Amino acid sequence: MEDLLNGGIKSGQLNVLTASGGRKSLFAYERTWMVSADTNILGYEYAKDETQALANAIIKYGAPSKWSVDEYTIAKIEWAEEDDYV
């Protein structure tokens, strides 16, 4: 962790590799969204909201009809702090 911080990554920031081999910075306000078409999990998107995640999915996976569905299912991956534990 210390190496990451010394490498110029600010607190609350995470760098991830993109499909093209580049790096993308994620900040705490970007969330992870699971994208599926019927029972097929296609992958995960990093986005601020569901609308942006859906737009990213269409760019990445093409039109939902390509997967024989009317629309993709977008599900937010919950953080531990969001769990309803009592």
C-alpha cells in the first residue's frame, strides 16, 4: 500500500487497467456495476450511476438485442457499509 501512495496515488483513488492496456483513475464516487443479459454475466462497469453504467455497457457489449434481450440488467455492487446488518 505504501508503494501505491508513494507512486502518486491520492487517498481515495484507485488506478485500474483498462481493456486497451491504459490506466484509469477511480475515485470513491464511482461505483462498480454488474452487467448481465438474462442469465449471462457480461462483466463489470465502473460508473457514477446506473445510467452511465448502461451507456458504458452498450459501448462495450453492443446492443442488448445482440444477446437476445430487450435491455441489460445493471446491478450495483454494494459496499460493506451499505449492508443491512443489525
